[in-house]
Amino acid sequence: MIIFRQGELAVRSLTEEDAALLLKWLSDPRVLEFYGGRDRPYDMQLVIEHFYREDSDSVRNIVVYQDVPIGYIQYYEIGAEERVLYGYEEPRERIFGMDQFIGEPGCWNRGIGTALIQAMVSYLHEEMQAERIVMDPQAWNHRAIHVYEKCGFVKKKLLPQHEWHEGVYRDCWLIELV
């Protein structure tokens, strides 16, 4: 099912058939450098456990560019535990988080990521009535942070040793768009 389409970019629901795509992307060291870590390549069992769990609140999707699947994006409403960690006390505010990666390195540095973030932000504001959107990229991932800032996100809070990546806990930035 198509979630939205904007120009040559579309986002559609993840299907069981997409497991092979996720495996391809998440066993590529170039992708893993930025998502998950090169020391933890995925196998099919890990793909199934991570992306096809029934108990997840994430809405999981495939990114399509010029009718070719090129990546993954998910969004979710932020829960009570994350609200406390991030410092959001207003319980009625609709706050969404999102995570994404472009799994085809040939599509990097072409403006597709920027278009994806802008389109997903519009979708979350318009269709999901998001009042705030947050992400927590690793602080060393300057390319991703540059894209997010170009799309209007601002750094709100440093999260020290927030995410395990390639053998160490890495700092992340909590970034937000209101």
C-alpha cells in the first residue's frame, strides 16, 4: 500500500517480500557503517526479528525512488519512557519519532534523503497530526545531521552514550522539528 507519493519518491508499506531487500542492505558494510554497525551484519533471522515483530508500534515502510526500492523508513508515536528521557512533559502533545536509511549507496548524496525527510515530515504533520517530530542520530554522523538540519530539525539535547555502535556506546543528538 502506498503511504504517499511525491514526485519520483514514494513510501509504501513493508511487505514480507521486502525481507530480501532488507537483508541485502543490512549486510552491506557501507550501509552498516551508519545503521547498526559493520560488526553486526544482518542475517535473515535478524531481519525477521527486527523488522517483522508483531509487538512493535512502528509503522514500517519501504522507500521507492523512480519505482525502485532504495531504502527503509519507519515512524512511531513516542511512548512515555522516551518522553521522560527526552524531557517532554506535555502528555497530550502528539510527538512522533522516525528512523530511516537509504540502502542503495548509489542513491546517496543526490538529494533523495532530503526529499524523503521533507515528504515524511509533511505526511506526519498533515495525516498523523504530529505536533513535534524527533530523531536521535549519532553525534558523529555529520552527513545525516546536515540533512536533518536542512529540513528544519534543530539539536535539542545531547544524549551521552545513548546507542551501541561498533563496540562502543556513542553519543546521539536529540533533534526536533516543531
